[in-house]
Amino acid sequence: MVKNIAHAAAAMALTGMLAMPAMAQDKFIVVASTTSTQDSGLFGHILPIFKAKTGIDVRVVAQGTGQALATAKKGDADVVFVHDKVAEAKFVEEGFGLDRREVMYNDFVIVGPKADPAKTAGKDAIAALKKIEAGKQPFASRGDKSGTHAAELRYWKAADIDPQTGKGGWYRETGSGMGPTLNTASAMSAYAFTDRGTWLSFKNRGELVILVEGDTKLFNQYGVMLVNPAKHPHVKKEMGQQFIDWLTSAEGQAAIAAYKIEGQQLFFPNYVALRKAA
Amino acid sequence: MQEIPQSFSLALSLIASLDANLLAIAGLSLRVSGVAVLLAALLALPLGAWLALARFPGRQGVIAVLNGMMGLPPVVVGLLVYLLLSRAGPLGSLGMLFTPSAMVVAQALLIFPIIAALVRQVIEDAWGEYREQLLSLNASRGQAMMALLFDMRFTLITAVLAGFGRAIAEVGAVMIVGGNIDGVTRVMTTAIALETSKGDLPLALALGVVLIAMVVVINLAAQGIKTLAMRKHG
Amino acid sequence: MASAASTSAGADIASCILPLRVEALGFRAGDVIALDGVSLNVMPGTRNIVLGANGAGKSVLLRLLHGLLAPTSGRLQWHGGDDADVRRAQAMVFQRPVMMRRSVRENIEFALRLVHAADIDKKAAEALELVGLARLADRPARLCSGGEQQRVALARAWALKPEVLFLDEPTASLDPAATRAIEETVNAMHAAGTTIVMTTHDLGQAKRLADRVLFLHHGRLVEDAPAKDFFLQPTSPEAAAFIRGELLW
């Protein structure tokens, strides 16, 4: 008898649990995005505004850009919101994404120990990287195929340096997200390449400060795309499109611009600006 | 090193203030791991008992594999479940990825071998003691299994708790299949990982303290029930 | 069926599967010969005491007869019934009683339920009455004393109304009072028609209970005689020595 009751209770708990996500929120989309947008707190700021307007719950899975695109490719997200122009273009070209729009940008900075042993401080990112390599100063890299990692590699290339030669020595790939990489850099007083948003919301800075910023080459463009419903028919295209439209609307762009940490604006909406330019 | 004392006081104030966000996350952790342990135990109890009593060629090999799988890396389990549940995978049509249900499945898979292996050990030891008596009473294999499971119930609580502890403390699997979505699939461990990556180490550690406290309280409660019951039933 | 025939401790138990004929029974585990060439008959209504020193093969013989071990040589022939009848018509009480983690009453009901008996409540109550433990019915069996547990084991066996009851040194670890209670119960069961096969190394117990003595030495049955003959004029030197050595045991 007691056992029967226990079994019944267990069965009920189980059904209740499994049914829960479906019942709790039917009106939602999954957005594969990057750690920089999530960790910086941007989504925490803009998503409630979008939800209040449309009733749509946006579920953000924050990954590196490479992983986010892979998630979307498998059809496990409705919308991708990332920052790696080259990879995004390829994604659209292969037919996985539709209607790519440039939404906003932030900028990258190079952080490093306050003492700055490589004397990198200034505006010129390429020169800074060259000095780090020349001085064999420790440098912590994401090494995770994320948008930031891809950007970092482009700058090394522009500086005509193959950082792989320093692997195991001064060049250290953490193979993890921006935050963990900054934790590593902080722990060993290494230089690191990071987006400003993550840096501003990052608390465990230790000896690290911003050393290189303001180089126009360091702008970091974010793009948003709908996952192609032709490839994955279950994609919630209406709601996904609604989200993309809102991000690029005057209201969405204003919401992005309004997000600040310590009085600093983190993301600069540029969808409209681009339209005008085009 | 002031982070550690800072974390403890932060943990205390989080608990004391019944922070709504924390309650939601802790609640989800308990629900996901609770259902996972229930599912895993429902399968592992009969299977472990069966393996304890059955004799067949290759049994030692099966036991070795089962014992080995007690140490399954959560990331690998997570990846496996991810590939199964992904829209591109065989079970994609269920649309379960990035939901608590997916986390339940991953954790259940992760802890099933732990519970089954411990159950097998407990029941096999008990079988040594009860075997002749049960056979003398003409118990069938199935009846013997049920009788042993029932008689060892207090010891088996420990096996189930071991599974629960593993489930609620793991981050690798739930991170991958849950996606750490705020308000939907964020549990204690993924929240800790997130705060760590934000560099908010005191908050991360405070959440860790809360998690450990939860696990300890649950174990204390189970231990208390077990002690009382054993005193009552011998 | 034996179990259906009687409803009270005093009622007779019908003979279905006895006599048991055993021919050249042997059991060997690896290089160790535990039992060798044992032939005997168990007749209905008798109290058979298997005597012998530790390691003589008493327990192995009992387990072979009860079917817990399969003989490596020789054979064992029950008179009647199919395999299921034969198994159900027997019960065994072990040296160390195995109590389930439940109440005394539930321990007995558990055994009855395994054979799908009817009137389980009544049969359990009667069995407890017989061993004088009705007042302990609701106590957790594992919290009973050793003597009480052995009586519960006897009640559990008795509830099944076995035609043959095997007892393996049931009083070996009990004090005299508990031993006496067990012996009285065994006699009550015998009086109700159950055939008793019991091992002991206690000569006094053998004298008190035996109709017939089977004396084992080093795995061989060296003497098989009515009790009074065995104790007065043992025919084998081993048995004679065993009886003389009584005080030392």
C-alpha cells in the first residue's frame, strides 16, 4: 500500500517535471549567442523590454560564436546573435541562416598588468601585439574558436606573427570563454584580448588594466540571423523574426544604447546607420 | 584571501534574505536532480538487484563495466545526450534540448551506473546472508530480489543519495544540454560557473557554499530518517 | 497437500513425499570431499538426529537433503509428489536465524505469501502461539534476542506445515533456557506429524530428542541406529569414542 502510494507520487512528480517546461512557457524562442552579450549583462537589460512588448520569452544559450553557429546549424536555436562577420557570412552562404543584419558593435581592448612590461599602452593594437611577442610576455588567448578568438587571430596575422610558435611558452590558449580566460590572465598577470563589455562587468581584475583601446580596427560587429526554416522546419520563424525586427527597430536600438556599466556605454547600435550608408 | 570569509557572509545573507533568484535556481537544481535520481533509481534498483543474483557468462565483465561507469565524465554524458536530443539527432523531434527535461535525462544517465553498481554490491552482500533462507522458503529469483531490496532499504538510501549528490553537484552535463538559460535551465552549478566567468569569485563561492549546505542538509535529513527507521526496524 | 490438511498445531500432517531414500550420496568441493557414499532412509514421523563432530559433514548432508546443494555423486529419491510438492513439503531452520527487517508477524507472513498460502493472518498467529511469541508479534524481528529469533524461525517453518523439517544446529549459540524452548517446539511439531531431521554436536540434546541417530565421521555415515541402541552399544569405534568424550564436548 505504502509502496503503491510512493510509486504513484513518483509517477506524478515525473510527469509534472517533464511537462513543466512546455507548460510554463510556450511562447519562447531560443537564441544562440555569445558569452560577451550575456556576461556583460546586455541581455538582462534588453530582453525584459522585448518580453513586456511581445510576451515572447527569449531563452539565451550563451556560447562562443563558433559553438553558437554550430548549435544553430543543428537546428537547436531559432536565432543566432554573434560577432564573427566571416563565419556569419559563411553560415548564410551555406543556407543555414537568413536575413543577416548588423545590429551593433562594441570594441575590443587589450588588457594587461598595470606595470606593462612590454610597453604596449596606447592606441595601436598591432604595435602592441608585436611588442608582446618580441618581449615574450605572457598572453592568454581564448583558443576556443569564438568570435573574439577569431578577431584576435586576425590581429596577430595583421601583425605578421604566428602566435602558435609561442604555444607552450608565452602564448597560452585557455580553450575557454572570455571570463575564464580573464581569470587566467589575472592570475598570471598576462596580457589578453577582450571585448570591452565583458571587461567592464568582470570583477576579478587583479593587476589588470586596459592598455590598448580606441583603435578603429578594434571595432567588433555583432550580427543577428534567423535560422533557415527550410533547413529546420521547427524553427519559430515568426517569433524569431519579431525579435530580429525589434533589435533593429528604433526602440530596440535605443534599448541597446541605454545599457551602461559604470556610466560607460557598452554596445553601440549601428543597424540604422548601416542602412543609411547602404 | 579575503574572498573566502567574504563568500561565507555573502552566502549567509543570500540564505537569510531568501533571495528570490537564488530560491528559483536552487529549486530547479533540486527538482532536476530529484527527478533524475528518481528515474535512475527506478531503473537501477531492479537492475542492480538482478545483477546481484543473476549468474551468466560475462557477468564479471558487466560488473566491471558498470563499476567503471561510476566515474563517467559528466561532459561526455552531456555531449552524448546533446547529440541525441539535438534537432539534428535521433530524438530531435522531441524538442527537449535546452529544457530541464534534457538535464534530467543527462543526470539520470550519469548517475544510473553509480546507483546500480552500489545496489548490486549491497544486494549481493545481502544475498550471501539470505540466500539459503530464501531458497529454503521457495522464493523465486524475482521474489528474492524484491525481498532483498525491501530488507536493504535503509542501506540503499545511501546508494541513492550518492547518486543525488553526484547529480546536483555536476556542471558539465547540465551546462551542455541545458544551456544555462536564465530562468529556465540555470541551476546552482551553472550559475556558479557563470559567476566565475564573470570574475565575481566571491558570489560564485557563496553560491557554492549554498549548494554544499543544501546537499549537507538533505544528507542529514536522510541520515536521520535512516537512523530512526533502523532503530525501529532493526 | 500437507499444508492444507491441518489448521492447528495439533492436527496431523499427511505423509506425501516420504519416505526419502538416499543412495551413495557424495559431495565434493574441489579437492575436499565433504560427504562420501552416504546411504540412508528417512521414514515418516521419525525424529532423526545427525550427530558428529564439527566438520563431520552434518550441515552438508542436511543441505543436500533439503536441496540447497546438489550432490556430486549418488542420488536422492523422494517417495511422492512432483518437484514443487517436494520443495513445499519441507522447511529448514538454520544455525543462525535469518530475520527479515520487518516485524515478527511479517516475517512469518512473508514465508506464507511466498507459497501463496490462504488464511495468512490466522496461520501466522497460530505459529506464533505455538512458539509462545504471540506477544512479540509486532516487534521488529531483528531486535529480538537470539533465542527469540530462533523461535521465530521455527514458527516461520511451522507456519508452512512442512512434512519434513530440517534443523541445522538450531541451539548451537543459545543458552539452556532458549535451548529448552526450541526443543519443546520441535517436539510439538513432531507430535503434530512433522518428520524431524536435525543436526547437533550436543550429545545430551541427541539423547533427549532422537528416535534414531545418524553418526557422521569425516564425511562418512559410520552408524545409523535407533537412539537407545546407539547410546548403549555403539558398533563403531568412532561413535563409541564420541560418546565417551561426551564431557569434553
